[in-house]
Amino acid sequence: MRVLKKATWTATLGLPPAESGDFNVYGTLTGLPNVKVETIGPRQRFGASSSRSIVAIARFAIAALGQAVSIRRSPAFAGADVIHTNTSRAAVYAAIATVGSRKPLVLHLRDLVDKPSLGSIGYALFTRIALPRAAGVIANSQSTLASAAPFISVKTRHVIIPSAAGIEATGRTSPSNDVVARVGMIARLDPWKGQDLLLRAFAGVYAGRDVQLLLAGDAAFGHERFLAELQDLAKQLGIEGQVQFLGHVDDVPALIDTLDVCVQASTRPEPLGQNILQYLSASKTVIATSVGGPSEWIRHGESGLLFEMGDEESLIASLREAENVSIRRELEDGARRTPGLLSDTEVAELHRAFFEEVTQSRKPERPHEDAK
């Protein structure tokens, strides 16, 4: 959750205490200009929004109320012009915290508003508590906004802004080899991200050949065992010597520049697919699913190849098509000319403009002076 003060639009990022072993977001944000990081509220646990346990749900409710009260009592909230939430869980906390205040609430939608993405409890709370209270909604794609539309008031302002993806400049060139040598995927290790599907499809095309598969991304949100499952699958497929599990990678653009083919293989609709933006901005040959956010960015056969979600044979066909160097050159050129790609600086400016729009819209109108 962010609370923003106008003037120079400084921000206070309020985070609950992290679970042991969580990614140290505090360290990564230290030193950012105009950003202050504060610990606000009680510790929160992963998985509560999708749990069916009465005890887990009760704990979640108590923690949510505790977090909302902590937010409301914080100096950051008192001095804020806008309350901006970055997750569905934070949106619930902040929506409760803003009850009875005049603070405009801006929700950032990074996931599709459905039960598979938010969990049953999370979906119910988000659609009944958070979305109806929103003064503004930022969605990362048309697909994401459409999934939230039934729950948004007609008075709620909304805008589509692709999420920042670590892009400093768009349209840079990093030509692939004449022969495919490195296939890669940038995504956290999570069963629905489709790393297992990519392993099977890769084996169907490249097993025993001098081609490497690079999987960049660490496990998160309780999916630590998934890495071992993927390693076992690679052994079963006979490609363990061709697969590299890189874990968290700091310099993502540099890694992407070394790849010949870049893949997104999510097995449920991806709301945006930040890896898609990273691939396209590097002018790479991109293979992605034909539904959700990726299909809004990729023109099949022009700026990338789209395959049927979850279909191993469809992905295999796309990998084989991408072996043709002339096709890859056409796709790289199409990726370079993708309209709407933005650098992180441009994304930040669009956010600033939307915050201005929301705060201006909430100002009370001045009464007209009586004619004299």
C-alpha cells in the first residue's frame, strides 16, 4: 500500500512485517528518491485468502482488521492525498481504513478479478469491500479491467497502464543467433506459470541437441517444492543437462539479450505478462499464450507467435516454427515496432497524471457567486 502526498508526489510505502524467508523488498527500496518505507500493522500470512479452514479465515479477518486500524492510525495516512494499493489484499485493508475519511482510494489491478487468481475468500472481499469503494482503478490490461468492470461504480475513474517491467528504453536490438541455441523464460516458479509445460515441449523439440533452456525466477508464495518437481521432470525427460534453473536474476535485460527465443507459457489467463513487455522491448522472438494480456500485445505471425494455452503440441509447433531464422528476423522486427511499449519512467508519469486526475475530481466544487 502506498500513501502519496501531492506537491512533489512523495510516497510512503506501508508494508506489514515480512514472513521469515520472504523476499527482502525493504532492502530493494532503500534509497529510492521520494519514497519512504514503513512497517505498518501486524504480520500477514500467505494463503489465507484461498484457505477453506475456518481457523485460517478467522485469523485472516482479525489480521485484516488489525492492519486496517494500523493504517488508519498511521501518520502517513493522515498526511496522504491518495491511498494507492498494489495488491488485492492491500486493497481490502485500505478500503476498510478509508471508511469515514475523505481519502481517495486508488486500486491497482495486477491480477484478473476471479477466484483462481484471488482465492474464494479474497475474491469475495475484494469485490464486495474494495472495488465498490474505489475512487480510481489502474488496470494493467484490457483483460484485467474487463474482469473488474461488473464491480466498479460508474463514478469510478479508470485507466489502463502496463506495469513497470524494468524497461529503461524500448526498441533496443539484440539479434538472435542464426541457429537457436538458447530458449528462455522469465517468471517466478509457480505451477500456473507453466514451466513444466515448457519443459515437456522443449524436450519434444530439442532433446539431445545443443540447445539450452534457461528458466529465470525464484519460487514464492509457498511454492518452494515446485523447483524440485521441475528438476525431477527434467531428469525424467532426459534433458537435465540442457536446463539451467537460474533462480532470481538481478539483470533481467542482460539475460534476455542472450536468448534466441523467449517464452511465456502460463496455464491460466495472464493478466498482463510483464515478461512479454521485457521480451518485446528487447526485440526478441516471443512465443506466448493466445489469451489474456499477452494477446493484447502480440500480433500473431508479426510480432510473435501465439499458441493455445496449456496445449503442449501447440507450443511444440511454435518452437519448431521459431527455428526458421527468417521467421525469427521478421518477428524480431515486429517486436521492435510494437506500439504502446513504455519505459518505466513513462509508466511513472502516467501514474502521476492519474493521481492528479483522481485528486482533482474529488475536490468540492466552488459555489457560483450570485449575480449582482
